[in-house]
Amino acid sequence: MRTIIFLLLISFAMLLLASCSSEKSPETEAEPPPSALQNYPTFNMPPPEPSSKTIIDNSIFLADDSTTTLDDVARRLMAALDEARFGDRSFYLPRYGSEITDGFVLASQWEQTDKNGNPMPEPDRWAVKVTPSRDWSLSSILESLLGPNTGYFRVMVFFVTPNYIGQTDSLVNQETASDWTTEGAGFLPEEVGNELFASTNKAYFCTVYIYEFVQKTPDEKPIQRMQADGGLPARVHMEKSMLWSSLMENTQGGN
């Protein structure tokens, strides 16, 4: 009798296991795709101390219907760079430590200028080191007799953010500043670009940091020069580079 009961229990257990195994196990919920921002280039914040800086008035970017997005601002800046003949630029997301914050960063191409901030004639304008003078005026010839040509360079970095930018106590070297042009992305992520530039909850601002460099001899590396040490104001750099006029010609308000 006990044997029969034992066999019945074994049979019942086997039937129960078979029934459970025949049922479909619930599908594991798919993980959401990784954000496009995870692999997007970032710009370490706060940035190095600039040679000079200025805030670009928001009215240059805002549309009459107040629907201006960060993508609109990025396109306006890119159009100004294109019109001023800057061929290269790079987008970044601002990053404080491990946290990516709101807005974006746009770095211009490394540019060679004369001592007054005027762009050098192309192709010398985009040279990374001082180039021999092609100016055969009497004053230029006399200057060359007194010593080697001095090179002047700049990189402009636009910060579009609702947050305080700040700066570190350190300056930036040529290698880092020139890499800003090439190590970023060529586009703004959609989820960042869709953000409103100005809303009741958040307002962005555009600030440009100018990093100006001087190379005194061909054997020396360009070093950063501050406005207090003879550098030019940020607004002068914007005007001399033709970026200011390009921005004003395409302003939303038509100024």
C-alpha cells in the first residue's frame, strides 16, 4: 500500500513539473536604449581662465514668438562661423565632475591674427604656428629686421548654459586649446537641441571666452596672454574675426 501511495506521489510531482515547464516564462523587460548623451564629448567645467570674455545679448537669438530652442542658437552660431570663414568647430556638453549639466559648449577653430586682432590672410589664418610675414610694406620689413615675427592666435569658446560658468585659476596651453576644435562633435544632440532657450522655468545665456596666445619666436610655443597683459577685449576679438557682424546680420530681431 505504501509503495502504491509513494508511486502516486511521484507521478503527481512529475505531472506538476511538466505543467510548470510548459508554461511560457514571462519575458524579461527590455532595458531602455542608452542615452545619446552617454558617449557625447564633454567639456570639463569650470573652464580655464580666459584671456577675456563677454556675454552675447539674448535678443540676438530670441525669436518674436519665444520658441527659440538651443538648436536654433547653435545654428545661429554655426552660421556666423561659416560666414566668418571658420571651417572647423566642435560641440561639447558641459561636465562638472561626473555630472553632465544643461546646455552646450561650442569651440571655434584655432586662428592666427596680427597684433591688432585682424585675421591673417588665408592660408596663414589657420596655421598653428607663426608663419613668415607676407607683408612687404616698409614698416613690416623694418620690423622683420629688428627680430623674428611674433605670432598671435586665438580660440573662441561659446558657453550656452543656464548655470554659472566660472573659471579655474590655471591657464590653457596651445595643445589643449587647439584640440578643442577637433575633439568634439559636429552636431548637437536632439534631446539637448529641443530645449527652449528661454522659458518660465529656465533661461539660458551665451557667454564667449576668448583664449589669446602669443608666440614670440618660431622656436617657442604660443603661450596664453591675458587682457591685463596687453591682450584685446573679447568684443574686439569678436568684431575683428567678423563674428560679431555675422551674428548681427542674422539676428532674430533684425538689428
